[in-house]
Amino acid sequence: MSWSDKAQASLGVSAHPVYGTAVFLGFYGLLIAVIRLWSELLARRVTRNNLDRSLRGFGRVLFAVRFIVPAWFAVGLFLLGWGEWVHAVTGRLAPLQLPGVLLGTLPPFAAWAMLWWSQYPADRTLREQSLLDELEADLPVHAPPIFRSYFFSNLRLQILFTTVPVLAIILIRDVLALGVTAWRGPGALKSEPFDFASMLLSTGLVFLFAPEILRRVLQTQPLPDSPLRRRLEALCRRVGLRYREILLWRTNNNMGNAAVMGMIPAVRYILLSDLLLERMDDEQIEAVFAHEMGHVVHRHMAWYVVVILIFVLAISVIAQFMPQQLPVIAGVPQEISENVLLPVGALAAFLLYFGFLSRRFERQADVYAARMIEKSAKERAGAGVQSSGPARPPERLPLNSDPSGPVDLTASSPVGEYGATVFASALHRVAVMNNIPLGPRRRPRRGVVRRFGHAVDGLVESLHNWLHGSIHGRMQYLRSLSADPAATGRFDRFMIALYCSLLFALFACAAFVVASTPFK
């Protein structure tokens, strides 16, 4: 949607539509074919002895290719005529935007999907080589998935989970555009208030009700009745947490993870993956579940909405002044600044701050879970339930001993050693299940190739840790809180200050938008 004929003309580059499209699509085809060939060669030559060395370089290349796909899409969109061709095909469907978005973004999404086909032989071989390790560790063993299951599992998690809500937002916007066109005529769509109001309304609706869609995208089902489920339900009753359902998240035993979706209880779901339930004991599952409860109790999803509103309002302010000032300062054409630099800059700033905020929210949920575990243990000990030794946690009270009303298990309580230890053990198990490195990286050996590979591995690890923080860092932070009772209070005050700053930024941006908007 960022492409426009003015931006295309200002670049001064225009490729022949047929040849440009052939080069654009042909590069994706060549990329997929090369990765497939390499994957098949690895599958034939890899053994248990050279497994790590053979697949490390392959993983680095795959990581780089996943970034090449959107970079080449930008080249095709603005330099090879792909945007011009899509606009010519779908422009007659105005005011609808969904057909153009679907057709325009089809090549990169198809390339991402075909990369799963390319890497499947190497991935299957890796799983086969890991079966012996799982047997030696006395863990449940599962046969590698067939390609159909492998493909659709990745499709659900890596593409549909993100694109379905976005496409739903655009669909609702198109429905509103058709209604306004029938009521007020096409001229009403050219006003900025319509674009802002329609996208805000459609985004709000999808954000509220997306969990009903995403629970089906992710292939979930209600967690079967069991002692574990009743234990988790009792935990929610104790703190007054309302939800729609606790779901079993089927990942073909590929991912050990948990999640929570939904701002309002009517569409709030708490998800636990199949691998997590298989590889963790009940104590650790309860700790992970308490972490997800922490996201709900602290209203993190609502605060994400606040952050999005801040950026939307800030962009609307910048859009009023940046197009006039940037060409003078940097010699950049106005069309480029409006259609390229402003969206890219806003996205980069949003991702940077979103990562910072997400790590703080994850830390707050960690603290909530550790507090809950600690205080629950103290309540059980106060009720006269004795543990059999210092190395074993206290026994849990029966489910029917829960209080009649919700109680606050975490208010003004520091993180104790027991709570930090239990939750750290759960984090450690999550890292082992998902092959996440725990400790800091070692210094690379001499050699340009080794140093470059180490740098790439470090970049991959940094990107993985950008939203949640490293497992090692989260474990160490909880232990530091348990060693200093006053540290938990300082963290609480920091989070309160952070929330106050977000509210101040929201009201300041809203006031600036109102003040700078001319009223007729």
C-alpha cells in the first residue's frame, strides 16, 4: 500500500513490466532452488558426528535468506515495476484495497512458504538424528512429521497468525469504504479523517475479537479434564482471573511454549503447547501458566494498545510537517519522504520501542509468577502442610480448600528464593525444549570466517531475545531479586513510572493533534 505512481516517478527508474516482473519472480525461484539443492546434499551427507557443524552454516544462510526475501520485494515494488503492474491490475477495483494487498504481497509470502519445502530434507534429517538423544534422555519419541504436516504447521504459525488479522483489518476498512461511497460518493474517501477513523475502527474490532480467529488458525482444542487442568482452574479462581477457555495448542511437538490472547474475558484464551505439557512437570507448568496470568493481571495487552495509539497519533503529526521539511534538509523528493521514508522510519521506531516495552512486560510477568509461587508456598506452609525435605517444595493444598473469593497473592511481596528457583527451572526447561542458548556466547576463534559466523549467530540470538529477553538474563534477574528484598519494590516503582510516561505521551500526542488540526 506504500507504492504510488508519484513515488515511482520520483525514483527516476522504470523497468519494462514484463522483463522486470520476470527478474523479480525469477530471483525468488532461483533462491528457493539453491536452498533446496543444499538441503538435499546435507540430508545425504550429515551424520551424528558432523551434525552440528553441517547444519550451523545452513541455519545462517536460512536466516539471511529470510531477510533477503522482503528486501528483494522492496526492489521489485519500486524498481522492477511490480508495484506499477499490481496497481494497473487492481486499480480499477478502487476503493477496495484488499485485492491489491493480496496480489502485491503474494510473491514474498509464497517465497517464504516455499523455503519450508526447500529446507525440509535437512530439517527432517536433524529430527531423525535427534531421536537417539531423546531415547537416551528417556524422553517421549515422535517420528519426524511428513511434509504436509510440517508445511501447514509452519504456515499457521509463521504466516497466517500475522496476516489473517491484518487482512481482516483491511477487509473491514473496505466494507466501510463501500458504505461511505454509496452514502456520500467517492469524494468522501479522499479525506484524511475517513482513512484515520476507518483504520482505527477496524483495528480496534479485530484486536478485540481476533482471539476467536487465531485459536482456529493455531489448531487448538480445550485442554482435556485432568488433575492438571483442575489445578490451573483453581489457580485462576484464587486470583479472580476470568477467561473463556484453557486450550491445548497442537504444534506436532515442535514447540514448547505458552501464550495468552484476548483483552476481554469473553474472548480470552490461555494456550499451552503439546510439547510443553509433555516435557514439563506440573510444578513447572503451573509456573509458566502463572507467567501468562501475569500478562492479564497487569493488562499488558491494553498497554500495547496505548503504545499503538501513541505511534498513530505521532505519525499523523509528523506527516503534517515532515514532507515539507525533509526535501529542503536532505534533498529528498516529497513523494519518497511520504511513501517510503516515513513508513519505514515509523516502523523501525515502533519495533525498537516495542522490543524495549515487551522485555519489560515479560520481566513483570516473570516477577508476578515468582511472587505467586512464593506466596502460595508460604500459605501452604502456614496451613500446616509440611514438606519432606528442604530440596522438595511444599505439598499443594486440595483444590476444594481455595478461598471463596479472589485473593491478591502478589501485592507488596518480594520475590523469594523458592519462587525464583521454581520459575527459573521452568525457564531452563523451556530453553532446552526450544534449543535456546542459556549462557553468554564464547569468544570466536581466529579467522575471518569463524568471526563472521560468530557475528551472525550473535545477531540471530539478539533478534530472538529482542522481544522476551534472554533466558539466562531472566533467570539471573529473578535470582538477584530474591537476594535483595528491596529490589522487587524498586522494580514495581519503575513499572509504575513507565506506565505514567505512556499515559503522558498519549495525552500529549492527542493534544498536539487536536491543536494542529484546523477546524472549518
